[in-house]
Amino acid sequence: MAVYIVLLGPPGAGKGTQAQLIAQKYGLMHVSSGDLFRENLKNETELGKLAQTFMQRGELVPDDVTIAMVRERLGRPDCQKGALLDGFPRTPTQAQALAQMLQEFNAAVSVVPYIAVPEEVLVERLSGRWTCRKNGHVFHEKYNPPTAVGVCDYDGSELYQRDDDLPATVKNRIKVYQEQTAPLIQYYRENGLLVEVDGTKPIDQVTNALLQAIEKAA
Ligand code: AP5
């Protein structure tokens, strides 16, 4: 049966960092709604142009377009074994849509690891983040520096700082998270799927805690 893992956590909690490691370990596709929007933006699609207007303000892209985009991605053959979802769902409506689309695939969410990190840590993490242009690999100038400044260790592409990591936008992203996404913690806890992991620990310790939580739930 296909496995669907939903990584939950505030902006900067380490979802993207951990998703890449975990997806590789279990041979699952890493499906990041933020990466899908950024890919559309790079390719100058209509969806990318629409998403940009919301992303640059730190607001959520409307549910209907986001759900349609993720549905299309999960329906592709490379997601037949399941997926590691990063950044989706982000609202109760998206969570219900995910449950429904997985039901259509004869599957369900397997586990929801929640990476808990306090707000003051998030701002520092996002202001020091560098992302690779080619494949979205993530670094931090202090906590996870690349071997050569400005160059991705994995694919040699250029590292850049995201537009929405500006302090004012980060503040709004955290506010939006608290208002619209944090209710999912309780939603998945009530469904018996939530496993909380301390995201303030070093990256490798968070990975180990997540792997243990996933193994236990599987
Ligand atoms: P998205 O791209 O999903 O951004 P996000 O959720 O805000 O999360 P981030 O990517 O900023 O953080 P992360 O948790 O992945 O942390 P990372 O691993 O990079 O969304 C962007 C925008 O797209 C949204 O604002 C919205 O507009 C739109 N969008 C996306 N999905 C949507 C949806 N479903 N519905 C509607 N709109 C949507 O780590 C951060 C930094 O910390 C890195 O530098 C990393 O090296 C470092 N780090 C990681 N772990 C540790 C650690 N343990 N210790 C020290 N440093 C660490």
C-alpha cells in the first residue's frame, strides 16, 4: 500500500531540509507545494504569476488552485508508491481535500510528523537560509553551511536567498501559519496521526527523531 507522510511545521522549522533526507531514505517522492509554485514562477506559467502575488506578501495561495496543483502532482506515476508532503495541507480545507483524493487512490495519510520550533528561532533560520536554484537543496550560513560559499554541495548550482525571507514577509508568514495552519496540529492529533518532534535540535538529531516516529507509526 502507498505511504503518504505529511510534514507539518511553521515556516523555517526544517520541513524542506528533513523532507529531502526522509524521502530519499524511503524512496518516496518529495512533493513540496512551495517548490511547485516556485517552479511555475520560474517557468512563467499563469499559475506561477498568480502564486507570486500571494507568496511575495507571505500569504497563502487560494485553496482551489493549490489543491488542483497537488492533486495533479500526486496523480503522476512517480507518486504511485506514495509521497512525502511538505507544505501541504496548510488549511483545514486542504486537509479534507487531501483525505478525499487519497481515498480515491485507495490510500490514506500514514503519519503526520510535526516539527515544533519556537518563533524566535524561525526568524534567524530563515534570514540565514540559502537555497539552490536547480533542485531546491537547502543550506544555512551558520547551522548547515555549504562547502563553498554560494555553491550547492549536491549539484553545483548557484545558491540564492528567497524573496519571501525578508524580515517583514517572514513575520507575516508566521502570523498566517498561526491563524490558518496551526489548527491542523489539533486536527491530526484527534485523528491519531500526529507525532511531535523537537525541531530545535541539530539537523541529524531531528532526522533520527523523525525516522523513529515514522517507523513506530508504520
Ligand atoms: P514554502 O516553500 O512551503 O515555505 P514554508 O512552509 O514557509 O517553509 P520554508 O520552506 O520556509 O521552511 P522549511 O520548514 O522548509 O525550513 P527549511 O528546511 O528550509 O511556502 C512558501 C509560500 O508558498 C507560502 O508562504 C505560500 O504563499 C505558498 N504556499 C506553499 N504551499 C502552500 C499551500 N499548501 N497553500 C497555500 N499556499 C502555499 O529550513 C530553514 C533554514 O533552517 C535552512 O537554512 C536550514 O538549513 C535551517 N535548518 C533546518 N533545520 C535546522 C536545525 N535543526 N537546526 C538549525 N538550522 C536548521
